[in-house]
Amino acid sequence: MATNLIESLKSSLGMDLAEHSANFFGEEQQNTRSAVNGTFAAILAGMIQRVSYDKGAKDLHKILKNEDVREYDIEDIFTRSPQTVNGMVNRGTHFLPSIYPGRFREATNAVAEDSGVKKLTSSKMMKICAPLLLNTLGKEVQDGNLDVNGLKTLLNGQKSGVKSALSDKFFESAELSAFGWTKKEVVKEEPIKKVKKIKPKKEVVEKVAPPVVETPVVDETAGRAATGGMSLLKWLLPLLLILGLIWFLAARGCSGVEATKTAVLAPIEAATTAAQSAATTATTAVTNVFGKVNDAALGALNSIKFSAGSAGEQMMGFIKGGANGEGRFRFNNLTFASGSANIDGASGTEVDNMAAILNAYPDVKVKLEGFTDSQGDPTANQTLSQNRAEAVKTRLVGLGISGDRITTRGYGAANPVAGNDTAEGRAQNRRIEVVVVK
């Protein structure tokens, strides 16, 4: 019998998640309980839509195969600190757009309407639930050693549960063809042709010539005299004006004219040149240092509050400072299980925040460098440092960063930043550093 993922999640996490979400977001617990049920179903619906395409199925299988499966403590997430909740929200923010490209807002709004919670609450709950569902599915894939087809079978087996948990309006709003939605054809109406009105012809009335009136005889000699006088005056006035202008310029001197021209035009030309130079310099700096900027991802990045001294805070200072400095940052809050490359619980938030930065600046490439303390076998330490750098890369790739932008290198106990004779110094030497290479 296929596992009912919605029921499994409700029984293991649902009650705690509904209770803490109600307190954290200021909602009625009855509404958050309904929202939890609808949210898990909504995310599963998106995953079912995704695996209906071969590439989507392979991409999702890769993410789940590399998922760092762990035990989530809901009470710890909500009571430890707001930053812990934000870490979950950040991870969901990176993952969900790949399920609902362009329709995420419509999906969360539909869940909000069905459950009675606010739209903002529904959006954040969707982002918190995404890592929880990823964790559960990752366990199913890894424990069952499921291949891509096995993942498809598992997800498609959830369809009936998903349909019963969501309204028909949800599938319409989210535009999920895997659940029968089809795009409606818009029938264009034929434009109404305007009928050109034909104006009636006007009746032609024969005109009668007016009677001829004899013109009195005018003295032609007098007329010519008057005309000749006006013609002479017409040429004489411009000539007098030109002679006056020549006299004025001769008296003033050409240098006065040039000085006037220079005094008026020089400030304008200088200001124009300075503005063009400043604009060119600013444009060149942004283009050469950071390349393209993803506006949508930059908006999500601006909402993150980085921990003091974190790699994300260091890298944002480097970016805002115009890339002045070495471009090397240390993950100060990232830890691993002893002797392994498994990232410890919530400490992975620092990697998630780094993914938000790399998403906003898609031209930036980085190198991940792993280091250990000096205890133990040097060869084993070098391997461990390489594996830990690879684990960080795997997590970044799982959050949508192209693997082509990330290189890794393990250095073992080389390049210590503190003494290895104390526990505190050894802890500082066990680290991952990020180096901007472009």
C-alpha cells in the first residue's frame, strides 16, 4: 500500500505546526490547522505537476537524493529565534518557484481563502512547509533507493489525497494540468464593420453672371511713380541696417564677441562633459564587477536579515562597497556533524542565505574552500575538507544555483586561522570559506 504522505505529515508535524503557526502569525488555530493540511497538499500538487515532465522529474529526484535528511523539532523552530523561522522561509522561497513558475501567489491565495488565514500567513506557511516536505520525501527516496520512475510512482499515488484536501478552485488558480486543468481558448469576435454613409449629391444651381460694371480710368503715370518710390525704400532700409551692424562690430572688436560666446557656452559644455563622464563611470562599474542583476531575486534578498559576522553579511558588504577587498568570506555559523560532511540542522541557513545572494547576481562565480584542524590523519582531513566543501555546493545547487558557477577544493589542516592547541582555535580552523572568482 502506497504511503499517504499528507496523513503522515499531519500525524507527525501537523498539530505542533498548526499550534505554533497560530501563535507566531496571530491566527486562529482552527484556521492554521486547515491551512497546514491544504499547504502540504498544495506543495505535493506542484510536485506531481513537476514530475509529469521528464526533466522536471529528474531535477526533483536529484534534489531529493541529495537532501540532508534530519529530524525537525517544530517547537524549536518557532521558539528558538525569529531567524530560525526566517531560515525555513528562505529555503522555501528558493525551492517553491521551481514548482509554481508564475502561479505561486495564486496557489497560496487559494489556500488562504479555503482555510481562512491571511494571504501573507498562507505564503509564509507554504515556504516553511516546503523544507519539511522535502525532508520527508528525501527520506522516502533515500531509504527506498527510489529512482526517477519510483519517485513518479510515489507522487502520482498521492493524487486522490491531494484532490480531497484542496478545492477545485485551487487547481484552476494554480493552473495544474496534471489534475485536469486546461487552458481555455479565447474566441475572438468578428469586429463590426462600419457602413460608410453615402452623402446625397447636392443639386447644382446654375449661377447667373453679375452685370458688368465699367471701371473708371486711372492715371498710369502717377501709379508708376508711387510704386517706384516704395520699391526703392524696400531695398534701402536693409542696407542701412547692415551698415549699422558693421560699424558696431568694428567699434566693439571681434574679441568682445568671442569672449561673450565663451562666457555663455563654456559652463554648459563643462557640465555636459562631467555628467556624461559620471554616467559612463557608474555604468561601467556595475557592469564590470557584478554583471547582470536578477530583480525578482534581489527583492527576496533585500528581505533577509543576515546574522552579524555571517558570510552573507560579509559578502553583501563587499558588493555594496563596489567589490573593494579580497572577496573572501568565512561561514562563521556553519557547522558539521563530528567527522562527517553532514551539515548541522539550522546552521545550514547561512548556506541558504548565500544562495539568495548568488540568485540575485547570476554572473558571480565562487570557489568553496574546506579546512580542518590538525588532529587526526592528514589524508583523512584533506578528504573530509573536500567532502564538506562539496556538501555546501550540493546544498547551493539544490537551491537553484548552477553547478557551473561553483568550484570546490579541500585543503585539510593547511592555512590555519588560529592555533590548534586549544579547542576554540581548532573550532575556528574547521571552516568553509567562499571566494568570489568573478
